[in-house]
Amino acid sequence: MDTDQVSSRWDATKGACPTRQVLGRIGDTWTMLVISTLEKHGELRSGQLKLIVEGITQKMLTQTLRQLERDGVVRRTVVPTVPVTVTYTLTPLGLSLAVAVGTLRTWAYDHMDEIAQARDEYDATT
């Protein structure tokens, strides 16, 4: 589908556009960190994700994983062991999103010094 067809079908500037939910979800810090972590490490258990993604609460991790699973970005696999083993991996859709997340992460890394300087300048004048 070309850009004109997409832009005529969806318009995120409109309140009723469902892409707002998608953009809100993928723009969320925890979502980006979970996607980046799964891209880097592959299949992980919830506890492993919680250890790697510093600061995320169990509640927020569970909510994020459920939302990403619902959107088809993450695959949840249950292995019938004792106790039950549950792992998470990126789906092909999730891997394609990981490319965009990686681009944003790289941009942030590349420009943090400029952003810090701009913040310092702004704070000095206000």
C-alpha cells in the first residue's frame, strides 16, 4: 500500500483514528524498552525482562506484555513444566517494529549531548 492510500485511510490527527492507540502504545517508554530487550536477547521469561529493564514494576511489565501480545507484537509461549514456564519473543510484526524503535534509540544516543545542552540553556533563561 502506498503512502497516499495509507494517509487517506488513517489520520492520527483525528480523535477517532485507531492509530492513536497504536502510536500511544509504541511510543510508551516501557513498550520501547521491552521491544528493544526482546530484540537483543530473543526469548525471555518475565522475570528476566524485569531484571534487564530497570525500574519497571511487575504490574507495568505484565500490562505491557499483555498489550503487546494483543497487538500481535509479542508471542507468549507456555511450556507445561513444573512450575509452568512462560516465555516471550517478538513476532515478525514485533521484529519490524524493533527496527523503528532501534532507529529512535540510536537518534536519542546520537543527540543526547545536544539535548542536554539545550535543556541547560533553557533552564538558565527561565
